[in-house]
Amino acid sequence: MDRATTIIPGRGLGNRLLSIAITHLLHKSPSIGWHVNHECRANWKDLFDAPALDIRSCDAREYNMFADRFNSIKSIKDKMHNILSYSHYRAEKPVSLISFYQSLKPSKKVNKYILDIPPNTLGLHLRFQDHLQLQSESSYLDRVQKLYNNLGKPKLFICSDTQFKKNELVKLFPEDKVIINYTVLSNTIKARQESRDRNLLGGMQLATSEMFTLSKCAWIAPNSLSSFSMSSFFMGNAKLL
């Protein structure tokens, strides 16, 4: 494989998608080293039918040394962070990356879990485990209730990586307004500990279906700067709130 056209995307699914998307700007058909580990316990074809990428498996040593390094040399982590931050705070999609995100098609297994979303649904994404929130929990809860009322009490799609936090949010709204996917989430919020869903193939497929479902909402209100919710924002036509 030509090392000058390679990337090994790192960490969770949202981060990996961003790493690949940026690499596509540097080379139209990069070769991708994909490492299956506790951060993403799935191969590309387990999650996506398209685009068809030039993917090989890589081991833990190579992954730890070269994750998010184009040509195994140049780190693109700062560029990834800058794109996420700029897009989040300005609520704008990066025009140069949109074609990659909109080319994503779910695998048949993932497609079975994607939910039907009514028009004008508000999507809420709560990222808690192993992550820094942009605002306090109480401030976020107040904000989403105000959004719900200001938007005319729409349907809500709620996804999260922490079960009891998801449950707390579900209880704030009328039962007939809430759309959720049933996953096996952890109740622990701890540094360096991700949801156990990440370490299961089925869990990763459910999470990917949530990413596609969230992308179908009219609005997305995340509680943090998360590459997961930003991927949904880049994929669809939702407004970021």
C-alpha cells in the first residue's frame, strides 16, 4: 500500500468519520487502516454499505503509533478539532466535507434500527461518559425545555451514551412526544470509560442507527461538542441549536 495515501482513523465512530472525511480532501481515494477495539467494536462494512473504501485491518501497535496521522507522519488532530469547534459555535456545516458525510449509507443491519422521524422533530444528544460538557446539566435541561416550548412542542428524538441521564431527560416530556431507541447503556460517568455499547458489535450498530436517525431531525441540540452529534449535523439538513 502507498503510505502517502493512508490514514488510520482513531477513537470513536464520530472521530473516525471526521478523520476519513478530512483525508478525502488531501487525497480522493485514501487507503484506510481500521482497528477494531473497545472504542469501536465494528468493521466499516458492519456499519456502512457506502461509500466503498479501501480498508485494511491494522493492529494495536500501528493504531497507537499512527492514529489520525496522514502518511503516517502528519497529525490531523488539530484540524479535526478546529473544524468541529468552528462548525459547532457557528452552527455551520463545513462545505468541503459535506459530500463525504452525505455519501454515507447504512449497512442492512444498521438500517433495520433507524427510526422513522416525523417532520419537525427536535433531536437531543447527551454525551456524558468520558467527555466534557459545554454547560452544566441543569442549564442543558432548562435549555431543551425552552427549545421544546419555543418550537411549538415538537416530537423529540433522544439519544445518549448514559442510561440514567437519558431516563432523566425522557421523564421531562410527555410520553407521546418522545422517540427513543432501546440500547444497553452504562450508568457510569468516569474518565477514560466509554459506554459498554461501544465494545459490542450490536451496540455499535445501534449507535450508528442513532447517528442516522438524529440526522433526520429538523433540529439537533447536543449537550457537548461531540463528533457524534456533529456527524449527524453534517449528514442531514438539521439546524444545530
